[in-house]
Amino acid sequence: METDRRTLLLSLFCTALPVGRAVAGASVVPTFLTTGRRDGRFHAMALSGTGHILGEFPLPDRGHGFAVSRDGRRAVAFARRPGRFAIPFDPATMRPSAPLPLPANRHFYGHGLFSADGERLLTSQNDFDAGRGVLAVHDVRRDHRRIGEFATHGIGPHECLLSDDGRSAVIANGGILTHPDYPRRKLNLDSMRSTLVRLDLASGDLLARASLPPALYQLSMRHLAATPDGATWFCCQHEGVATEQPPLIGRWDRNGEIRLIDLPAAVTRLMRNYAGSIAATPDGRRIAVTSPRGGIIVVLDGRSGAFLESISLPDTCGIAPSGDGFMATAGTGTVLLGGKTDAHPDIAWDNHMVTLKP
């Protein structure tokens, strides 16, 4: 497919990237991946299980999320929407490769997933001329060559997850129409509609779709976390008036039913209509959701959905499972793990983090 001049420039940039910097003599295997800004430049970073930086490489611009293969040996760092870079790298060495090819009429939405065998990479993208979302398919064995795409049956596909059996993917269509000519403007707030869909990864066929009640049409489902019981948890951003304050967390069960979680009114107010990231412990017993605008982390019981606690952490967004708990990061440079905080005052941690396979 045709690749435009911006993608060629990104390729040249990544060719010139230094080998990923690792801590001298470090033998610790990375546990987390995240992004952050230091000295005015954005970086992808690998962290130890205690939050120490083990390696990093610079990004062309602001990053967002990651795709990680099941064996933890491959990863891709994505640009923040409407960015045009997606950079494969080795998490153990933080050595970046050439960026993914991208047609001129597409941009990334900041997320992706690897197939169960690690041979295909699928990325959420905007077909902005047609105003539709796609899941692009890349052949990992052939330098991530783009070999096709599936419709996501919605607008604004954001985070996507691989099912446990590896045969399907769940995608959150945020429902917000955007165009790179208006980089951060939301063009359809009066008519937006968010959906969750499940696609067959062999054929691209639509297997299931769910949406919120019509009265909540301005609630955008964006980020996802899966639990062993087959459920998909999601968190939202509300694009309506500030006083409406709808629920921002929900659960899509294996029977196709969506349930929104009611939080204490004071907690809902604190979240200020914005959830940034969601994560689940491997056993599914705890769900955590960050709200950077509210500066809090909300923790739920993963079986009942009951509210357990809220934790204050100003400007927090990144969160990932760590054993039976979570690690969280904040734009202030704080890392929170096991109730203890560590400060990195020279770093502003960014949107998301992921846990690598141990």
C-alpha cells in the first residue's frame, strides 16, 4: 500500500534511533512497559517489578499504549491519536526496529494486539476519509508488512484485546469521529455511539456487538481489561455536560450483557467524567481504574463489581497488574506499588503501562 512522506520521515527517524539504553550491568528482566517525558522528549521505558528503569528509547512524539506478544519477547509502542508511528522493539534490550507501514489515509489509535502465535500484529486505526474504524493486520515475519484489515463495525476503535483461546478479539469503538486535519477535535458529539465488538481473527467476521442505552450515547468506551471468567471490563470518558456524571466503569459478560457499575456518588464526582486506564489482576479478583482528572485510583471486586476503595494519586493514568495488586504511575513522576511510592521527579509518566509475561 502507498506510504506517505510522513511515514518515510518516521522510518528515517527510527533508523537513526540509538540502541535502547539499559542500566549498566542490569540482569533484571523487565516487568512493565510504559511511556514518559523527560527533558522535553518522549520515551518508551522498561521497568523492573519494583519500578526501576531498566532501559528506554526515544519516541518521535508522544506515545500512548503497547502491544505485547504472549511470550513477552515482542512489543510495539504506539503513537497517541492521531499519531502515525508504531515502533516494534525487543523489551529485553529496548532495541527499536523500523516503524510499521501506514497508508496515507490512516492513523493509529494508540493500541494493538499480537495473535496467539505471535506471527500477526493487529492495530486499531482510523480510515478517516470513510469515517470508519479498522483493525489492520500485519505480518510480523515479513517486517510487519500490512496484509489486510478488518472493519471494526464502529467509529474510533481504541483498545483491543486477544481472547483467551486466541481466536477472537474484543475492540472498544469509542464512537468519536476525528480527522487529522482537526487533530484533537471531536466532530460528532451530538450523534456519537460507542460499541464493544468481538471479531473472528481468521475471517474478520463480527461475532458479537454491544452498546450502551441510548440515553448514554455520549459515553465513550475506550479501554479494556479481561478476566478469567470470560468477561471484559471497560472504562469510559463522558463527552456530555459535566453535571451529568454517568457511570464510567462497566462489565461485558460472556453472555453479551453490559452492566454499568455504580460507585459512591462522591467517587463518581471525583472522577470528573474521565477514566484513563483499567487493569485486572490475573485471577480477576480485583479491577483498578485510574482517573487522571480526579487524581484517584478506583478499586473494585472483580466478581461482584462492589466498590472496595479509592486511592489518591494526583495525575495518575498508567496502571498494570503486579501479582495480586497493581503498579500505577502519575504525571508527577510518582510510581505506586504495594502502598509505597517512589519518585522520579525528572519524568512525567504518560497514559498507559502494560505487564510483560514473567
